[in-house]
Amino acid sequence: LILLDSLLQERILLRRKMLSPTYINATTVSQFFPQFTAAHYLQPTYQNPLNPYCTTTMTEEPTMRAIRVHTFGGPEVLNFEDTVTIPQIKDNQVLVRVMYAGVNPVETYIREGMYSRLPELPYIPGSDAAGYVHKVGSAVTNLKVGDRVFVAGTSSNSGSYAEFVVSDDTYVFPLNDRLTMQQGASLGVPFFTAYKALILRAQTRPGEVVLIHGASGAVGTAAVQIARALGATVVGTAGTKEGMDVVSRCGAHHVFNHNHKSYEKKMLEHLGTGFDVIIEHLANINLGHDLQMLKNGARVMIVGCRGTANINPRHLMLPEASIRGVALGTSTREEWMEMGAAIVAGIEAGWVSPVINQVYKMEDVQKVHYDIIHSKGAKGKLVLKIGDE
């Protein structure tokens, strides 16, 4: 009896072992469950709770579609991948399901490895996005799952060219229904840079005369709208008739073509005065001329530059003018909160209205990176379509 009992116990243990997921193989599966294959049993799939459009195995982490860069270089290093792991969030972070991602010139400099702060490889480009809150950290109190939001940056200055992006709650703001998701993705770098340049750094005041070079681009159109709402006299330049029309519609009082000969002289003659504030997007080309159009106490704000500049500092002395740099990435948390509050209020009031130039498919990311640098005559923002609402 003892021997029979021992044999019975061994048979029971063996049967349990055979039916366990770690023991079962193709032969035993087909013997016990002929309607299934071993692959069905060993790697059962389930719908990804973070992304309903993809499935994964129980032992794998949820994945998403994203653009990734594995080595610095030209647009060809931008790779479309569909099995990128969805990032986890910390207590003070938000996971946003991205509908559209904004594309900015700075992302081309980072991709080339020609920027002061470079991400670790591989990385997902982009910092601007619009979408819906999918998950919030335990310390986040101002947002909830399902909120319609725009992302104005990330702590790593990367991550938005993907179906999901993680950002600190500092950079995530409610998106009023007045704006589309495309426009929401156009708010981050352009409007926050323009606000910082005009308000935080230049301390522009109502009634001052403001010149915005390259006013038809994303930052330029944002600067026109902010300066006009502030009560400044706004002068903008663009390189094409279409671009000039965009600048006028954004609220500029006067618009000039910067490709025309002696346009600087024409501006001064038309206005009868110089400028209190100049927002400069191409300092290596324009800065020398800017310094010859300044009023007393004028401030020239360097927002963009693609090379060295040759200037005569004497032009700064008599008007006691100054040249100041603008870097959005150095902003403090308090500055981010101020900028965000102002932009959200501007959306609600109606004077924040991003201009969309063109929408690209996610798979066309190499083309948008080429176009944003080489296309002539900017007319607003370029965005990537990421998800479906």
C-alpha cells in the first residue's frame, strides 16, 4: 500500500508538471488540446491596454510606433519603428497619447549632433505634441486621464515623435477646444520661445515698436500675435507674398519683404523711427543691419543663428542698446508656469491661433526634416500626424 501510494503521488506531481506553462511543449499541447498550437499556449497574445492598435505577448512590455535615431546624421537616420517600448512614468510625470507632434528646426540640429545638449542614443526626437492624458503619476494633481492637452517640452528635450510621450507635469497644459490638435502641437517651442523673448527677456511694453524678422515662420507668427495682443506696434518681414499675407493676418501693422533691396531703409522711412525691440531669427545675416535701426534703450533678442556675425559694437553705444540671447531650455519651472498660464489664457481669449503650414504622415519624417531647413518662404508650422482621434 505504501508503494502504491508513493507511485500515485509521483503520477500526480508529473501530471501537474506536464500541464505547467514552463514544461508544456508542442507535443503535449497537441495531445491534450488539439485545437491549439504550442505557440498559442506558450505565447498567448492580448490587446495592449496602452495601445489598442497593437498586440503583444504576456511576457513582453507594451509597444508603440515611434521615430528613433540610432546615430547622429542627416534626415536618413530617422527610422520608423513599430515595436518601441512604451515608457514608464515617475510620480511627477504624465503619459500622453499623441495625436500630432510639432516639428522644430532645433530638432534637426540635435539629429545632426550639432547642439549643446544631446540625448543619449538611441532616442526619439521632438518635444512638442498634442493629445490626451493616458496616465498620471501619483504626485500630479492638475491633470487627469482623458484630458485634452498640449505638451510644450520634455525634461530630455526628446520623445514626442511617438504614439506616447512622457513629460513632467511642468510642461503639460490643458488644450481648449477652440484649437485643433494640429494647432495644439504647434504651441510649445514657437509660442513659449516668442513669449520668453518678448516678455521675460526684452520686457516689451505697450506702445513700443517691435520688429520681427522672419515673421512668417512658427516662432515669428507666434511673436506677432503676442506683441499685437500686448499693445505694441508690430512690424514683420517675410520672403514671399504668401508669407507676407500670413504675417498680416496674424496682426502685424506693417509687413515688408526682406528679399527686397534696401528694405531696412524703407522700413525706417515708412515708420519715421527705429525699433525698441527686434526679434532676430537669423542673426548671422541680419544682426549688423539690426544695430543700425535701434532706438534709445533698444533690445535685440537673438532667437536663431546659423553662423557667425560681423557687427560694429559702436552702434550699441550711443543708444545704450543691448543684444540678448534667448534659450527656452534654460527656463525655470516658475518661468514655464508663467509662460503656460499666459498662453492658455491667450487661447481662451482668442489671440493665440497657431498657423499650420503642412501636415506630414509619420512615415514622411525624413521629408519634413529636410523641408523645415531647405524650403523657401515659411508660412507657419510643420506637424507630424501620429495618432487617430
